[in-house]
Amino acid sequence: MKKVIIVTGTSSGLGLSLAIKLAKEGHCVYATMRHLTKQTTLVDAAKAHAVSLHIKQLDVQDTASVKQCISEIIKEQGRIDCLINNAGMGFIKSTEQATEAEIQQIMDINFMGVVRCIKEVLPHMRKAKHGHIINISSVGGLVGQPLNEIYCASKFALEGYTESMATYIQPTFNVKFTLIEPGGITSEFANNIFAQPSSPHSEVTDEYAPILQKYLHGAKERLSSQSDSVYQDSDEVAECIVDVVNSANPPLRVRSSNWANDFCQLKTQADPDGTRLVKKVQELFL
């Protein structure tokens, strides 16, 4: 069935790959991004694959931008079947080194950006008694990692937020929720993490420097290793998401690789896809 799908953060990486793959599946795809000046790569990819997309401006940090985009799509299509909250950013810096502004930015993009989009889309799905909201999380939403505490906090928040809504909105209004939990994605990791400017010289920076260098050295080695399966490319993760979009009964949680499943096993072995816990919470409270 052809679905009307919104994807945020489609100017590059996973969002771009996902928009193209969904369009190839025959869905009506609204590919959104903060700056339309960055749409060239997506437009070229759509031409190369002979698919059509609707490209719209949507800044997840701007409530007015979100409202306008969603309103336009509803006017054009009359419905939204699936929202994929992909826009996000990585961050590697200790709590002592991170500024309050940096911490607020990560939480605002990775968590509040999702909340803003869902607040605008959910009323339409609720009234239609139909919809699917897919939030791109991370193994970092289940397992805390060194020097990633701010990023992991944003994804832990996303996990709890999504899990909570799945316990009552899904059974009452037939709006389904899914969390996608990849390990590393090669293009996004290289572009968003290694490109971050280093902290200014300070006693605190010097104290943490050996830990950061050890972390980055291991990450770069894993990134360059052909045999290591920590990292997937954008197309591989996008394929996993397309399968979820096309599923009649999608689970709450999906890891996108065997490595991601193994990494999270201690947290997830009792309930790998999250459905047992949601059912238990429903029985306890509702």
C-alpha cells in the first residue's frame, strides 16, 4: 500500500538513503531538511534512481517550521501514514568539557526535535486511528558509552518517551511506534564526530585527553577495518527501516545489525523487541 511518509534530516546520510529507498518502494515521500540550499545531493540522487520526492523545509528546532510543514502536507495529501524522525547529531565530549549551550543543543535536536514533530503529526494519526511513528535512536539509547554521556542521555530520553507512548497510544488509537537502534553509521560518524572542533586547552581537557585519544583511536581502527561489523553504511540501515515501514505488525525496538544486537544483549535478552514489556505495563496500569 502506498503510504504518505515524512522523513526528517534528508540532506545527507541515512535520511537521504532512506528517502530514496522509500520512494523506490512507491511511497509518497516528503523529504525534509533544515536548509533547502542543501537539497542538491538529494535531488541528484532522486534523478539517478528515477524517483520523485516532495522536498520541504522543516527545522526540528523551530516549532513554527514544524507546524507549517505538517500543515502543508495535510492540505496536499489529507493524511500522514508514517513519520520517521531521523534528524539528529552526535556528540563526543565529557560533561566537564561540554558547555551548557552544547548540552542544550544536543537535547533540543535529538529529543525535543522529535517531540515537536510528533506533537504536530499525532493529532492527525489519532483522528484517523492509523499511523506509524519511527524514531531513529541508537545502541547509545540502551547502553551508555565513554565520553558519549550527553548523546546517550538524549537517546535514553527518546527511548523512554517512545516506549511510554507505545503503552497507551498504540492500543487505543492504532498508532504504532518503533525505535531503530543502529550501531555506528559510517558517513554520519565520520562527518559528525571526527569533524567536531577540539576543546580549547585547559587543565580539564588535558586530564581527559588520554581517554579521548584512546577512544578515537579505537573508533578509527574499527571504522577502517573491513572485517569489523560495528559500522554499517547508510543504505544498510535504510533497508532495515524500509522493512519496518512495510511491516504490518512492527515491533517497538529493532537493532539494525547483528553487532548491535550482541552489544545490547545484556539489556535486551529478556525482551529483544520490547513488546513483552509494553504488554506488561499495559496490564499493570491500564
